[in-house]
Amino acid sequence: MDEHRGTTPEIEERRIRLRPENDAVGTWLERLFDATSELVVFAIPAFVLVVLFNSATLSGRTIVTATGFILVAAAVKRRTLAVGAEWPKTSTRLSLARIAYFNTVVVVGIALPGLVGATTGAGASLLLPTAFVVGVVGAGLFPPLVALVGRSAD
């Protein structure tokens, strides 16, 4: 045992050993988990409302909207999809904006397909793709909107 550090050479070797970097799949999975957790945490109010309504239709639209959002958010975070700005870092200042924006995206993803179906008479085959597009567009617009608002606030 090293008298100066109070550890064994094996422990010291483990501490300084570099951790292997993730491969492309590992990095993509990390970004998916990051995007999923961010959406779930900040959109809790919308998800709670869906649960309270106890509707399979609303639940389906919510899942499809969230899937579109998560896929695009993960791609932007990984920089495989550039939307003009990087995904904004998590901060106290942006937390309220995230809560408002993410819940709005989820609610629009739930409501818009119903409105489209009611006004156009479109069948169920159009409703879920509409929810998916809302999630995709919502995630894609978030970084540029934050950048735009940040520039105008300066």
C-alpha cells in the first residue's frame, strides 16, 4: 500500500486508466436517453393530463409526438442534424422556457391531429403522422428559437 496516498497500485491504475469512448451506436443511445429524459421531466404536466383523461387515442398521439420530438432532439444533440444552433444547455434560466415549450409541443401534438381529422374528414391513418410531424418540427424549432430569443435579450 502506498503510504502517501492510502491506496494500492491497482486502485491507482484503475483511477488513471482512460475509459473507452462510445462507438457511434453508444453515442446515439446516450443522446436518445438524454432527449427522452429531458422531454419527460419538463413535459410532466402534459403527460399527467393525458393520464387523467385515460384515453387510448390521446395516449397514442402523445407517444407518437414524443417519439418524433425525441428522435430529432437526439439527432440535434449529436449534431447529425444541424438546425442552425446546438441544442441548448440545461440551465435554470431555460427551465421555465423548456417547461412551457415542451408542454406546448405535446399538447399541440395531441390536439392538432384531432382538429385536422375533424376539419378535413381525414381518416385515422393521417392522425398519427400529424402528431409525429408536430414532435419533429417542435424539436427542430427549439434550438433556433432559443438562439433567437437569446440574441434579442442581449
